Amino acid sequence: MEGLQRPLEEITRATVQVPPTGVNSIGFFGLAGLTMPWAGRFRMLEAEFPPVPREMSLAPREFTVWEVEMPSLPGDLGRSGVEARPVPAGYRARELDWRRTHADVLRAFANEWVALEGEEVVAHGPDPVQVVNEARARGIATPYIFFVEPSVEGVVRIGL
Amino acid sequence: MVTVTYRYQFNYRQLESGPFPLLQFRVSNPDNSELGLDVDAYLDSGAEGSIFGGHIISALGLELLNDRAKDYAPTFGGSLRGYLHRVLLSHPGIGNFNLEIGFSAEPIKRNLLGRDFFNLVQVGFRERQLTYYLNPSP
């Protein structure tokens, strides 16, 4: 029916294009889009955001943050950061995602060094130098190596 | 009021022992980029200097022990001897950092990025959101 489905204004369209991020997924941008009258302008209206599957919502990701101008809003709310274009998570995003979803598997390697390639533990042990050498012997020129800290209830971890 | 506009947003990494603010870098020898190692480095704004595990230097084909060393004092007990080496830290998103880092001869579980790294970037933490922001310039 004519009139019921009108085009979204540009400002609203930008709001609904932001992908979920898992933690605080709506953020200021989405919250403001739901609750605030918009009189400002975004610099990111041309951006396109790929849809992010919900099951990946806690996956480590990075986003470029763009400046937003909202002169109609009071004080510091007039300028804020908004998540936008994703950038690479690192050289080992796949491995980090695997670590997030397979903590139970890695528990068997607690207090050891692990070399992870894709979704495979290629070497592990108490000596990181040996773990690197074993990974390289398997043809991995630049191994990803980390120490598996035990998950202990009630322990507060500090830097050193 | 100072307003900082950040280019990059990072979620804390969910590791086996919980969420942590860390960056994943490829560490390589500036004189021989063929040899590298991918490591996680924890952002530690309370540390005056960065300290990494000495095994990384071995993996880069370098000799850990040299005559340029500093003592790194933790919040308890004695101190760690860190041997200074200039290395290249690479991240596919935020770029490269040429940094002189202390590498410990003692085994340490975590690589810490301290204020010498923070001197090269701008970082803003939002702990409640388990998020931090970063600009790759001071």
C-alpha cells in the first residue's frame, strides 16, 4: 500500500547497517538510533557492512572507528566512536577463534607451550624452544606459539 | 575537553583463562624477516617497558644473551633480567612497529607490551565492554 512503506532516511539506514559485535553489540550508535532524534550527519553513510552470523558474535574482530558528528546532541555526546569497517584480526585469527571455542581441548595442555596451526596442535611441551623447533620441522616457517595458562577459580592474574 | 578519534576497535581476546586485552603480532628479525614467530602480547599500561619470552629471540635466529640488558622488577620479590633486542612487530591491520624489547632468560608465560609501546600508539580501554581502541600513531 502506498505510503506505508516509505524509504528510510539516510541517517536511519546507516544505523541499521551496523553488524552485531557480541559484546555491547548495539553500542552508542545503535542505542542512539533507537532512542534519539537525529539532526546530525554521519561521515560513514556510504559504508557497507557485511552481515555477521550470530554464532560468530563473540569471535575476536576489529573494526575501524570513524568519527561521528552529531551537533544537535549535548556536550561530549556530540562526538563519539562508531564501529565500522572490519580489519584483519591478526595473522592468526583462525587459531584465536579455535582457542575461544575449544578451551576444553586446550585444558589438556595446561602449563605447556602449544604451537597451533589452523585447528591442529602441531607441537606442545614444557620447552618453548623445542616446541618451535618441532613446529618448524613440520614445515611451519612461522609458528604461532602460546602458553596455556590453567583456568583456576579465584585466581586474579596480573602482568608478572 | 580532549576528544580522541580512534581508528581501530578491538575486542578483548577470549582465551582459555578468560578475556584479555592483547594484540597478536608477528615478531621478526629486522635484518632477516624470513624467521618469525606469531605471538600474543598483553597490553600492560602498568609496565614501564615491554618484556617478552627469550624463546622468541632463539626462534629469530638471534643470540639471547648480550651486553645490553635491564632488570625488570615485578610487583614482588626480585627482578627479571631482560636482554634488549630490536625486533619488528607486524600486524596486518595496524602496521609495523620497530621496537627494542627486553627478552627474558627466565621462562615467562606472557609477553607484555608496556609503556614503550604505548609511546608509539594511542590506546583507550573500555573494560566494561571488554573493548579497547587504538590509533597506530602517538
